[in-house]
Amino acid sequence: MSYPIEPLRSDLNKKDFSCGKQLLDNYLQKQAGQDVKRKLCAVFAMTEGTTIIGYYTLSNAGINREMIPEDLRKKMPASYTDLPATSLLGRLAINEKYRGKGLGELLLLDALKRNNQVSQAQIGSMAIIVDPLDENAEAFYKKYDFISLPDSKKMFLPMQSISSLFKP
């Protein structure tokens, strides 16, 4: 079955969302709508009717050039102290009732596709950054070849890798 992924709407049932991580549940239930209004992030929800199956957030970000591996750093102009990233994928969560169906991967792919489209046509970007909440989230992103940033819990995936996923 296919579920739409769209910007968070006020008519969606946020209060019943439960992914098992209080921080992620509380964010969606209490803060996400305000963050969207303040333009701090965009929130995208996978839905079934008014039920939120899962969600993720995107906001702008950058990477200090000294944090990326040397082989990538050598390819970037020295004049860039901060390298542009289309987005920080700050949160990604799946409702416990829908776990084990590969929907987290679908949310991640949707986020990557949105970033790829924007980077191809509208905004320069060399990567997407993620901020894993815990070791389980870190292991999830490692499966998709995200690279750890030293001295940070954040990880990134180069836009070249992302673009190769969506070649016609």
C-alpha cells in the first residue's frame, strides 16, 4: 500500500502519534506546528487519512569543511569555510503501529529526493546532514552510507551519492 507524504497539516491527528521515543512524540504533538509557523523547519508527514504514520523535519544547515573527510575536502574550494548542505534532517520517526514495514526507509528516500531536486535546480548543496537521536538511529543511517562527522553526533551523505539514487 502507498501512503502520501506531504507537509504537516493542522487537521492531522498529532496527539495519537507514538514512536516509542518521548522526545520525537512530544516534538510532533507540541512543537512541530509552531516550528513550521516560525519557518524553523518544514515537517513532512506520511499519512493514512488523518493518522500520522511517520514524519521527518528539514531545515537549512552547513558543514564546517574541517569536519568532512580529507578526500572530499580536497575537492571543495578552500574559500568555503562552511560547505552548503541543503538540509538538516533533524527528526525522523515511525508510529509504532506501522513499524517493520520499511516505511522509515520510504521517509528517508522522500527526504533525499526532495533535497536532490532542490540541489539540482534551486540551491547549491554538497550534502544532507542528519542528527541521529541514538545508536539505533545512527545504525539506520549507516545502512544508507551516511558518514559520521568527527566531534559531532551528526552524519552526512554527499549529494553525489544522493543524485546517483535518482538518475533516470
